[in-house]
Amino acid sequence: MDKFTGLLTKIRLLKDKPLLVRFTLKSDDKSINCITAKEILGQRILMLPDDKYTAEVVGLFNVKEQLVIRQLIVLNPDNLIKMIDLW
């Protein structure tokens, strides 16, 4: 499993059923296209605004060079995230 850290940007819903969410993880040196089909993880990511939170993600690359996310941790949670218990 690969681990990366960066800013969550371009969060989009690709498919409703089954839930499929994509986003870009932007670090200092590169941008990584990420995707997740995990229902609970996708729902939580969709609640986040673009360009606000830094996250650490763990996953594997697929044949399309997208990082398939297995785990995501927000590194700079604020009161809103803590209040609604996102992470």
C-alpha cells in the first residue's frame, strides 16, 4: 500500500449507485488522481469543501494510474469536522 499526503481538491461524485467518488490530492511536487468506492468514505469526502483540508491517504494504484483509496485521515480537522464527527 502506498501512502501520500496533500490538499484535497476537485472532489466529485462520479456515480450514485454504487457510490463512486473521485478527488485530486495535491502535494508540493505532484497531483494524484484518487478514487474510492467505499460507501462511508465516499460520503464523508463529499461533505468536505475543496481546497481546505490536508489529508493522508493510503491505497493502491489501478491500471488507469488512479490511487484507489482504502483509508483517509484529515490532518487539520476543525471544529466543524469534530462537531459532526466526520473523522
